Amino acid sequence: MSKLVLGNWKMHPGIRESLALARGVLLGIRGKEALPEIVLFPPFLALPEVHKLLARSRVGLGAQDLFWEEVGAFTGEVSSRILLEVGCRHVLVGHSERREHLGETDAMVRRKVEAAWRAKLVPVVCVGESATERESGGAEAAVEARLRAVLGGLAFPPSARLVVAYEPLWAVGSGTPALPEQAAERHALIRTLLVRDFGFPVAAVRVAYGGSVMGENAYAFLREPEVDGVLVGGASLKLAQFLEIIQAASDVLGSRNP
Ligand code: PGA
């Protein structure tokens, strides 16, 4: 199975910088074989331009959010319909920064997952425990509760796909990643929950790790069989770092299929 390398650019680059970054990624992977599945998540307004650049390349395009309705009086929101028009195939849902700064709740995230599936977009659902939950020994329970609230009881549509990004809140943007073995353990729990408890098809579900992934630690995460990929924030904005992460994924893939 391939590995995912997802680059979440957040609100950092403008349109011109987004184009330059995307161009750099394309140049950096030129001629390379055994590539992971790469998806870039630029800010909304950069999507159409970046799409022109990525169209017919091996790099996919995703959005950082979507609204749960397809059309209507929802000032300022962006629908799945628009995302499809600008070439997105993936969409981040429920990122911890949206939960923290915009009050996004489990119920809202759940509706967004359903909207993504209706539009045949691949939702990348972010979940993770807070520092307090971790310190009190409640990390696993917190992640499970959040996943149950967001995904439990949903009917998995035929031919849909799902990525769950395990992103411990204390690791996001902090420079302190989880230990790869710990992440792998949590991924195994997440997968069990999705497949055994929710009945989701195992082949359609991927579990990626996010939180201070960098060039120097990416290999350690990606070589874990339970880690299907990485969701990269800060380091995805530094071209050399991001290419190093892609290379780490290629190395892992290459070592499996010599
Ligand atoms: P980070 O962000 O890599 O900067 O920790 C990850 C994310 O927010 O998805």
C-alpha cells in the first residue's frame, strides 16, 4: 500500500507563494519513481491557480475545510460543489485549529464528513487528544470519544475513502512530535475502532500522523506499518523539508518493493 504525504499550508502562503511552493514540489519530484500519494492543501483562494499547475501531475489538491451544505444562504462559506469545480479531491475536516479558534464541534465535523462523501471528496478527519487529556491519562478515551461522535454510526458510502489524521493537539505546531511507536499504537486503536466497531471497509480507510513532522523524523513515522502517511503543517512550507519528507516516504516504499 502506498503512503500519504499531505501538506497543510494553513493561512501561511498567499497566492503567489502557493504557486511557487507547488512548482517547487513538482520540480523536486521530477523523474522520481516510487512516489507516495502527495496532496497539497493551499488556502482557498489559491486553489484555482494551484490546480492549473498540478493538473495532470502526480500531486493532488485538497482544501482545508468545507461547509456541510451544497448551496444556499451561508455567507462566507465554501461548498463541496465549489471545491470540486476547482479540482479538489481531498478536504481537511475538523482541524484542531478550527475547533479552537472557530468553535467547530464534533456535530459540525460529522456533517462535513457526510458532505464530503456526498461529493465524492476524500475527507481527512483530524482527531487528537489535548495536553490535559494526555496528562490525565485519558488520551485514548478522548480520541475514541471524538471519533465516535464524528464518525460512529455513519453509513460508509460505496467506493468512498476516508483518511483519519491522528494529530495530538500538543504536537501540532509545537516542535514536539509524538513518539513514532506511540503514534503507531494509537493508529492501531483508531483502525480497530473504524473497522471493527463502525464497520468501515479496511481497504478504504487510512490513518495518517500529524504534529511536528519534519524532514528529520518523517522516516521514523512512515516506516511504521500502522502509519499510512503524514499530515505536515510547518515543514510543508519549507520546500527542502517537504521534499525530504517525500523522499522518506519513497525510501520506505522502495525498501518494501525492492
Ligand atoms: P505541524 O502542523 O506539522 O506544523 O505540527 C500539523 C497540522 O496542523 O496539520
